Amino acid sequence: MATVAAVAAARCSPPTRRQLLTRRRLPFSVSFSSVAPHAAAAGFGWADALRVAGDGGRGDESDLSGYFRKVDICNRGMDNKGEFVKFLVEDQVVGYVHKGFVEHLRDFHDVFSIVSGNNGSNTVENVSLRSSLRTPEDRTHAIGDVIKNLGEMIPGIRNEVLRMDTWMIQFFCEMIQLYPVTSSYGMPVYFSLERAAAPYFGIKAYGVHMNGYVEKDGQKFLWIGKRSDMKQTYPGMLDHLVAGGLPYGISCKENIIKECEEEAGIPRSISTNATSVGAVSYMDIEGFRYKRDVLFCYDLNLPADFVPNNEDGEVDSFKLIPVQHAANIIRRTDFFKPNCNLVIIDFLFRHGYIHPDSRGYLNLLQSLRSGDCS
């Protein structure tokens, strides 16, 4: 028997949500705590996006200012970095916690050690986990209980501590998405944390984003998704063909293959051809939240006759549009989910749609890795 919070100890073999739900009916009623209310759906439709996309008479193709604005949207609040203190595990920095949020952690004496300055002030210098929490399983369980007790302070939390058999562990590893907490990518995992809580502890989170494109008659086209209006985050906005966070216990390539099937109905025989092309990163501070995200980027050259089909209900519809039209939407609107802009801009660089002669070329290129890309 195991708990969800201890899933970090096991390597999950993640079947799709649909497979898990149809495999066996849940023998209990699940109620996720503190589920965030839905954000307002985007106030535009495909007709609006395509009208902007196809307007080629503005002569603004070499103006990079629209791209810079999208980078800035993902990198807000850097002036407030001084309001955060280091979060340490085994003397390694794994995150950053807002001083105001630290006050809510003081009640959990058996989990956190809060170090104040030596000059007689109450200024917090850092937060660390108690040394009594020796294993990743112990830490994951303890942090999970803290997050559950904080309740609505962390919107979107779905933390449940349940005893279950193996198939249930696989189900909740997929649904709750525990994220590995490390000092940098590929380093030892100290514990795992639910995705929605990561920014409140300044944990570096990793994801995979894929540009699915088609080549026809010497021109490249991108498949673009429009998120479901029922999504809790960025409902109705434009998105990549395939994207997702990188949970514990799965490689980037296996994750992109899994997401390809769930989000776009791309079979493994095609998705295994997805090519790793680099990464983008950003840091965004808002209130108590400090997002430090790294997105691994993939390209997939799809067959000309392929048509995506969403399998998990998170995408409303797809459109195949010329790459230059996607660039127009990014530069002229806020229709795309913010971090998708960075990955598509990176695609535009690599496929020659942004030229070195454009003013700000190198600055824009560098800005795509404004975060701690490690």
C-alpha cells in the first residue's frame, strides 16, 4: 500500500487518463480540495485570430517589439526578488519563498526550520526542511500535509492522501502531477511537490512544448490548438499542438509521446520522430508566487494529411495556419497562452522567420532564456 504523497518513491508508468478511467471504476468518491475557480474564457474566436493572422499589409514583419512584449509578460516582477528568501534542502538551494508566505509556514515546526538574522532583528534569512525528514518520501508526505492544511491559500491544489493499490497510484500520479524538486535538472530529487504549489516555494518546474508543423508546396504551416473554455488556466486561448509539465519519473521524450497521444491523437509511430531542439526559460513574480520555469522544446514534422484529434478534452479545436500567420498573431495580439509565445518565437528563429538584420535580434534571442536555464 502507498500514499499519493509517497508516489515520488516510485517510477510511474503513466497510461492516459481515458485508459485509467475506463480500466476500472473508482471505488471511492474523490473531492479535490481548494480547486481554483475557472478564469474567464478568452473573448475571441478563430475568426478574430485568423483575421489578424492574414493581414499582411502592415509591413511590420521586421519589427521585433511585439515579440519583446511577449517575453516581458513572462518575466514580470524582477524588482521584487528581494522579497524572497532561499529555500534549502540539505544545504542546497531548491527554491525561494516570499517573506510573507514564510509567516504561514511558522506553524509547521516539525517540517520547516526558519532562520533569522544574527543582528537581533527578526529578518528571515532562509527556510529549510527539518533534518529529521531524511528521505524523499518523508519530505514529500510532510510537504503534502502542509499544502493540504494551507487550503485555499494555494489555488488549484488537488492534494489527497489516500491509500491505494498500484493502478490507483498510476492514476493519481497522472492526475495530481507531482513535480520533482531538485537544485537543477538531472540532479538528485529531494522530494516531490504538487504542480500548483511549486511557485509558492519558488521551485524550478520543467515542461515539454512541441511545435507540430507541416511542409506543403515549399511553405511551412503550424498546427495551433485553442484551449477548452473549461480549462481552469488560460481558457479559450491559443496553444501549441502539444505541451505539458514534466512530472516525476518520466523522461522528456516519453512525456512528449504521452502528451502527443492525449492532446492531439498523434500515434507513437509518428511522435517518436519528435526532435529535441533546445529550451527556453523565464522567471515570473506575482505576489507570493515565484515561477521559475524551463521548457524543453521539440519540433515534429507531421505528414501533410495528418489531422489532430484531442483525446483528453482540454483542447476545443485545432487549425493549421502558415507559420508567418502565427508570427503575426504573436506580435499583434495576446491570443496565445503567454509561455507558448516564447517557444514559437524560438521556432521562428530556428526556421529563419526572424532575421539577423532586424533591430534587437541578438537581444531577443538571449531573452528567450531569461530564467535560470539549469
